[in-house]
Amino acid sequence: MPKSAISSIQCPGLQSIRITLPGYGILLSIVLFCPCNTAFAQEEVQIKEITATLSANFTAEDLAELTEQLSFYLKYPLDLNRTSPEQLKELFFLSPLQISNFFTHIRLSGKLKDVLELQAIAGFDVTTINRLLPFIKVKEELPLDFSKAGKGVNELTLRYGQLLEKQKGYNDLPGSRYLGTPEKLLLQYRYRLHDQAALSIVAKKDAGESFFSGNSKSGFDFISGSLALYNSGRFKKIVAGDYSLQFGQGLSLWSGSSFGKGDDVAGIAKKDTGLKPYTSANEYSFFRGTGATYSLLKSIDLTGFISLRNLDASLTKSAEGIQQLSAISTSGLHRTAAENEHKGKLGLLLYGAAITYNKNSLDLGITAHHSSYQHEFITGTQRYKQYNFSGRELTNLGLHYNYTFRNIYFFGEAAHSIPGGTAVLTGTMASLSPRISAIVLFRNYEKEHISFYNKAAGEGSTAANEKGVYTGLHINVTKKWTLSAYVDVFWFPWAKYRVDEASSGYELTGRITYKPDKKFKALLSYQTKHSQQNEGSGKPVNPIADLRKDNCRLESNLTLNRKITLQNRFEVTRYQKGIATAEYGYLFYQDVAWHPMSSRISANLRLAFFHTTSYNSRIYAYEDDVLHGTGSGIYSGEGIRSYFNLSYNLSRQLRVWGRYAVYVYPGMEKTGSGLEEINGNKKSEIKLQLRYQF
């Protein structure tokens, strides 16, 4: 098993690089002085290898939070002999079974002497260990160095982004228009004192929002902050400010990022982390107040929390003149007069507690929380809204478990809402052999169940009105070939959005990966999804029609040498509803990345060609960006996509990023719609980012 290593090279003299962005005549001439011994460029390479397949399952803000966690552990690796389950869960590519097997091994065999001992732990295959190596270390027992006890890590990040073309919303229109300026701004500050304390401040302004004007006279439209203290006596965690809560399998109480159905079949089983400070720029999925985890006994923890915050909401007046809630907005956008009118209109008081028991291979937990809303919910007259929440008071209860028996991991949760109904999820993950792992999950969510803070596995997003069976398989066929597949069959007993009656469907995904050595990797994947949807809208009787989406992808990644990596993808999609003519789309792109390990500079470039019949046959693809700015690009219509990213290390503490990205739609006179409409066939964006670590 190869160990992680970083090489350093002294390069005298200077270098000159001349890069032309294809198709747009942009010429960059960059003169670099002698690079110092640094491997900052590898940070982006290692993180991309892990997160590229996850981008379709997360928002850009949540994905940024995950990459920030990896960046921290890349610079400050976890000591496997002193780590905790919560810390290993932050390395989200590890499965719950692998984490459980690791601590079972430590309990039975003692502390590790070398990272190579990971090979002896069930479920730790070559791929997992290679992914893990950059983020871990194994150290011998050493006395505590009190001279370093007060030394923490600071990180300050500033980001600027803007579309270069003027959108319709910035014109002086008589009706709805954007009240602010087109730039996007982000400021993040992090401080971490080993395992003792953490401080986070996030400030964000979206494009179109006001900055030090209008309703944003205080500056940024969104400001979030948290202070966390760890291991203070019997208090394991104390968090003040903004925080998230993640318990069980996400049925009753889960905020922040979470895996859904995706390429990694093991990701369907949640890895809860309990109470933790909130550091994302997502403006909805968090609590604001205080929470603490207290050790009642050696194996029993109590977490208590209280949150008081204002949500964005659309209110209407009843016949009696009482304000009623018609919809909650989760976008966090406050660009127009209407969006500003909804800002902070709904007060929410939420409080509760969770008791968890952890001993050896058994985890048990009970959660209970109560939500009190300032205004009353109304359900609406649509059939699919018949069982939606109405009123102002809601109580949620949950019971979750997980247990490891040899190489089998059992997990599940039962939740109940008052008013409402019950939701149940249970599953099993097993290492059938050193090369084969499998997972099976059953779910039954009653249509009356109500939970506003859930991220449970399922086809829908509400953990209600759904039944289903999910099963996945991962096989290391040989050292070079791996196979993974899953099938999810689901039923909806009652009407749902855009489906006026009971419906059903299934999703099937398969992926074959070939990796003969460290320099080359290829994969072929196929996904088909069959569901049902209303034939149209606005009809007294609206029959449902079968809906089918197919996607086939061929991708390769080639490392030419220590500096240059090539990646390309060809993807085809098919969409058909009822007896209508099928729609098709395709995407082809070529990526070139330049990441010399010993240089101050790194860069990457994409040139993509795409064509889809409509937005229904759109294709998503991971895009490189400034650090922690990653996400999925949307490829819809007919056009060309290109971007160029450049990163330069000014010193050991200071690093800058630049990005230029453009869509070109030949033959089109306008792009976008509504207030985002642009005259012309081009939509381009620039980003600048600075990070200072000290």
C-alpha cells in the first residue's frame, strides 16, 4: 500500500505561460517568478476527486461546506488514534459500516502503529484507503505540549463574482426589477483552536441584492455566525449563534447538507453528527440560538437546543383580517420589492432535546422538538395539499438506532408528528465478502406525516406520502474493475405536486469503472427513471401520463505527467412524457488541468459542446471553480460552454483565484427569461477570490 507523500522541487529562473481561451480570443500572458516549495495546487486536485460525483446531490453552498471540511483535514490530518466517530463522519466518503468497523478494530486490537493496518479492517478496500490517506495520520502517544495549547488557525476568504452582461432586471422598469447591484459577494472568517473551540462568520450578498442601501443598510443581506466550545468538563459541545442538528436517518430532525440517492450506494445510510456549528452560506437550513451536548453518563449524552429566528414567507389575510401563511421561501434571495416584502415575515420558536446512547456497536437515540410559528399555516384548495400542515403548533418525535453485528450494519428510524402521522425507515448494509457490499432500505411515510426539518432517503423531499424499497450493490470485480448499481422502487398513495392521483415508479442506475493504474480511469454509467405526471394543467380532470428519463455517460481521466491531467465526457439524455415525441440531448466536454506540485500556480480549462431539445432534457455536470465555489453547471439548449480557472500562491499564507466562464448560444438573440433575460447570445461571468491563512 503506497503511503501519502508530497515532493518538493526547486525551480530557478522564471517561466512564461501563454494561454488562449478557445473561441473567444482571450489571451492571458502570465509571468511567474521562481516558485517556492508548495503543494497548494494538490488541495484542489484531491478534493475534486472525491466531490466531483456529489455535485448533483447538493446545493453549491452545502457542497462548499463539505469541501471546506476536507480542506481543513488535508492541512491538519486526523490522528486515527485520537479521532472520534463525529470527526470520521465528516470524511463523508466513509460509510457508516466502515466507521463502525474501524472503532471495533481499535477496541479489540488496540491503537494503530501504522496507517497500513487499515488493510486489516473489514470494508477498507484499496480505493477507500487511498482516498483516506491525505486526511489522516498515526502518531505515537506523546505528552501534551502545553506550549502549543493556545495556538489556533485563522482563515479569511473574500470572494467577488459578477455576470458581465446586463440582465433585464437591472433596467429601470415600471414593474418588478432588481433593487440592488449585480455583483455577488462573500466574506468568510474561520478560527479553530484544535479540538477546543471554533468561531465562524459568514456574510453574503447575492446578485441583485442591495449593499449598504435600501433594506440592507447594515451591508450584507445575509450574515451568519457561531461560536463553539468543545470538551469543556462534561459538556462535549456548546454552540451559540447559528447551528445545525443531525440525528438518526433524517426523518425527524436534520438540517444542513445530506446525501441522497447517487453514485455512492453507501451514502443512502445517514451519518448523523448531532449538534454542530453552522458554517454554510445557505440561508435557510439552520437554527439560530444555542445548543449544548452534555455527558450524563459514560455512554449517554443529552443535547438540548432552542432556536428563535425569522423565516421568509408569503402572507395573506383571511376574511377576518388575520395574517395567514401561504408559503415559506427557502431561496434566501431578496432582490425585488416582492422578495424584500417576504423577508423575515414568519417568526419561529423551536426547542427540543435528544438523548443518545452509544456503547460498543450499538447506538440508540430519541429526539423531540416543538415548533411554534408566528402565523397560522393554511393548506390551500389543491388536492395534493389536503394533508399539508395547518395551524401554528407542531411537535415531532423520533426514535433511531444503528447496530453493527460482524460485517452487517443495521440502521433505521421511526418518526411521528403531532398533528400528523408516522414515518418509518429501516435498512441493512453488509460486507458480503472483501469484494462485495450491499445495502437494502425500506421506507413507509404516511401521507399525514409532517416534518419541516428532514433529509430522509426517498424520491420526494417531505418524508410523507411515500413507500419504497431501495437496494444497492458494490462489487470490486478485480483490482482494475468495479461495478456499482442500485434500484429504487417507489409508490405515492396520494396525490402530489403535478400528480393528481396515486402514482408509482422506479429508478435504476448502474456504473462500471476501469482503473488499471494511477494514471488512467474510465467509467460508463447508465440511469433510467420511470415515474408519472399529469398530462397537462388547468383541466377539470387531469389524467396522469408515464414519464421516462434516460441518461448514459462515458467518461475518462488521464494523467499525462506530474503536471497535466486530461478529462473528457460524452453524455446522452432522453426524455419522454406520455405519447409525445421523445426529446434528446447530448454533452461533450474536454478538460485540461495543469497542477504542478512544486509551482505557485495551477490552472484548468473546459471546452464543452451541448444540445438539448428543451430544459426537460437538460444535463448537469460538475464544474471546477475557485476553491469551495464548486457546483454543477446546467447544460440546456444548444451552445458552447467554456471556463478558465487560475490559482496563484502569493505566499504560504496568501492565495488568489480567478475564473472566467461563458455560455455562447449561436443563433439566439436573447438568453434567459424574465428579469434574468440578456440581449445577445452570450452569458459570461467572472470570479475573484482571496484566502489568507494565519
